[in-house]
Amino acid sequence: MKLPRRRFLQLAAGAAALPAASLIARAQAYPSRPVRIVVPFAAGGSTDISARLIGQWLSERLGQQFVIENRPGAGSNIGTEVVVNAPPDGYTLLLVGASSAINATLYEKLSFNFLRDITPVSGINSVPFIMAVHPSFPAKTVSEFIAYARANPGKVNMASGGNGTAGHLSGELFKLLTGVNMVHVPYRGEAPALTDMLAGHVQAMFGTMPASIEHVRAGKLRPLAVTSARRSELLPDLPTVGDFVSGYETSAWQGVGAPKNTPAEIIDKLNKEINAGLADLKIKARVADMGGTVLAGSPAEFGKLIANETEKWGKVVKFSGAKPD
């Protein structure tokens, strides 16, 4: 039977609308079962804390458990690969951090391309490092530190939690922009690096705010500056490195990503709920307690941050010749 043209067009329009209607319905129903957030680091660190903070919020808002799954190893690459290979249905998410941007250049052979294979969902927070020295070190300001390091090339030891970590490369960026010569001393984690720093076996360190601040407050470390673009509310009298070194800025940032091809409707729903959490006074206070600031914004804005950081750290990795442990 031959259909009238008007009826044919109505049916065709209805058929074309079915996929869109299906996507909307899927987003509205999401999540219908528990969601896992893969944290590519061990439990207990700042990345893990951020994941649990957001996971609890999403569980309460969306009525399903957002379960934290710690998959450490290979500088975050093991956990990242788990998410890259997961179905793009919104039920496996990744806690993204600065290591993701660094590893794109640090590791010569990866089974994935982070910028291509992970879809940005939302930023969570940004936490500065503290550039600090042992109290016995003669420099009391960044300017004095630069002058001392230039006058004593190769005699300043800089500790870090390992080759290619954000703390290590924060120091390498400082070397790149100032021309000073510091000897990098890598440790297997920030805790043992801090232990030797407190004992005076190494002189300088770019340590994370949560790990370093109590030692600063106790006078066991002498802070010279924070690495963020703005001063920290926890240490308001402390200048930024950028006040002395033009163009310098680093931080340990975190956010959420999903496998590529995850439906945009699900990405947008997660983004909306995460941003609502970051506007909550209790969560903002918790982020501030860690010395951080919230990174609320759109998926596109978070994607731009990741791309910019990947480019920046790529240059620093190549300058330093850093290799993974």
C-alpha cells in the first residue's frame, strides 16, 4: 500500500526521534545500578579523599552507590587503563589527576591516549604545593634561594615522592624558569621524602599542602612560597613562587573522567551533580581544609585544563629528561 506523502513524513520523523528519545530516557534512568569510581592510587591519599568526598555526594543525590575502587600502580596508568577499556555507559568513572597529564609524555609506550580515550566530566579541586626548605638552610625567601643555588650549583638536594611525580616536576619547572641547578633525590612516596627532609638529609622540597602544612606550622619546615597562582587561605602570609618567578604555577588538581563515547546526556548529568556538590558549603569547607579550591565548571572547561596541563608538563618532562621509576 502506498502511503500518502504527509503520513510518510510523519512516520519518518517519528523514527528519527526514537534514538534521541532513547538517549534522554537512558540519561533520566541513570544510574540504575552501582557506579564505580576507579582511583589509580592507593587508599588514604588526597586523590582518594577527593574521590570519596564526591562519591558520597553522588550516592546521596542519585540514589545509587558510587563505589571507590583503588587500582594503584605504574604512576596511575593501571587504573586509567581499566577505565579506558570499560564500557562507555557511565558505570565506570576515573578520578583524574595531574599524573594523567604528566604520563602522556613521561611514558613512551602506553596502550591508550589519555586525551583521546578519556572524556572529561568535571573538575573537583586544585591544591598547591609548598616550596619549603629545612630550617637550617640559609635562604629565607625564594629570591635568596635562587641566589644561593646559583652560587652553589649542584649542592642543593631536592627531594620528591618519585620520578615524574607532580612534586618532582614542580621542582623541574622551577629549574627551567630560573636556571638554577638542583640535584633531584627521588623517594618511593612523599612520606619517606618528608622524613629525610625533616631530618635535614635533603634541603628542599615541593610538597603537597596536606602532607606538609602541619610540619610548616610546627616550625619543622621553612616555607618559602606556594606554587599556585594565588596565595593559599591556609597560609595567607606566604607569597607565591610566581611573585618571584614569572610564569610559574603548579598544582595537584583532580577531577572525574569517563571512557570515550560515554553518552553526552550522562556526562552532563554527572557534571551538573558534581558542580552542585562543589557548591555545597560542607564540601567547599572540606576542600579548603586540604588547602585547595574547587574546580567547578563544564566538561569543556575541564578538558581545556587537561589539554593545557598535558602540553605544559610535556615540555617540563622533555627538559628534565625524567623517566618513570
